[in-house]
Amino acid sequence: MKITKAVFPAAGFGTRFLPATKSIPKEMLPVVDKPLIQYCVEEAKASGLTEIIFVTGRGKRAIEDYFDTSVELETILKKKDQKEILRLVSNISEDLQYVYTRQKKPLGLGHAIWCAKNIIGGEPFAVFLSDDIIDSKVPVMKQMLRVFGKHPSTILAVQKVPGKKTHMYGIIKGKKVGPGTYRVMDVVEKPKKNPPSNLAIIGRYILAPEIFGAIENTMPDGHGEIQLTDAIKILLKTQDVYACEFSGERFDAGDKTGFLRANISFALKKPEIRDELRRFMKKLVS
């Protein structure tokens, strides 16, 4: 079955970036000249997905406005003959269908995905967490769709992390079944000791529609949240789950240091500012 829908959970408060996120959605914080969430939307588009489903909460209206067509702005840019800027602005809303739904209470990632149940229907779908920006030659979701073509089931994006950081991630226990592909035997959310591997789940998923039933049978954790990892453990009892060890450089933009690293890395790819930025950075370390 061809996957066309992508869910973007975007209802969180972004507390690690307060006070900036008091009035600006975390997903709209800019990495150079584009908001965080746009990098993931562009990855979805480049992977052949056509329907973007945002799960938002209060104070997230800026996301809806951003991905809407701005007739007034485009008219001004046309009059000023600013063709390149016009192209960048208009490309945001072209060729994609945007759908919005609300997560009324912050009940965790699993619950946020469940909020899109009626929009998804009975088909597999993708999930993007905009905290994770991944710079890769082949879009990560496209890499995962290739694995899905061989193993049409739930696919998790994974990446090796240092042993001292495994407690920060969901970690899989997997059996290698092909180049960069694992059959998942178990998942452990943020193991405090004895992690089953160093393969951490990163913010990209392809989920079978049965995940919704698993979420409904998932008990809230100690914080009252329904975790996606716990729902995946339930799903493992009835169907196969695979993991794709993707190729690409990942930036954890939900962390201040990772956010700054992403800004520097993507800025250095822009010829118009690259040289000046390098000179400035050399002054800082000299």
C-alpha cells in the first residue's frame, strides 16, 4: 500500500526554549531562515507524501498561518519582482494538502498520534517529530519507505548513540535482517541500566493502523502520559516491527545545543553567508 499521509505532533509547550516559546510555537523557531517544522515538511514532500496532518494545541495558530497561502505577501513580491523570494514563499503551500486537528490536553506522544485516528482511517502512515532535523542525501523517510517496501509493517528510524546516552532514548532490541534493517524484538523507553543495544529510536516512524488499538490499550505512565514506545511494545505481540538504521546527520533541535549546531551547520551550506560566518567563528576561537 502506498503511504501518502504524515502526522506532525505539534501540541507541546516547548518548555526547554522558554521564555521564547511563551508566544512562539517551538516548531516555528528558525533554523537559519526556515522554521524547524518546515525542514520536516520538506522531507515528507521529497519522500512522496502528499497529506500533512498537524496535531496542534493552544497557541499554535502560527503554524496554520505559515503553511497557508499569503495572497497579500505574494502580490507584493510579484510587484517588486522578487522572484526568488516569491518562489521560496509559495513553495511552502504547493502540492501538499494540510489538515489540522487538536490535542486538547498534553497527554503524551502516543495520545497526540491517536488524535489523528479519524483522519488516517485504516491505512499505514508516517510520523515526523520536528525536534529531529536530519541532513541526508536521501531523505530519511524515503529510506524508511524502501524498507517498508520489503517489510510492509511498522518501521522505526534508529541511529547508534553512545552508551552513556542510551538512557535518553527509546532503545530497541533487534535482529539484523538486512543492510541497516532490523527486526525489532523489544523496545525499552529510556533504560536506566543494561540497555538492550545502542540503537536509539529517532523522530521518524511508519506506523501500521493497528497502532491506534495499541494506543487505546496503553496505560499512562507516571506523568499521566501515553507513550508511543509502550504502544509499540503492545503492537509487537501481534505483528512484526522493523527498524531502519538511516544514513544522515541528525540534529536534536529540541535541545539548545543541538538547535545551535543545526543553525551553524545549515548556515555553512549557504554561499551568501558561509564565508562571513567562518571568519566570525575563527575570531571566536582565536
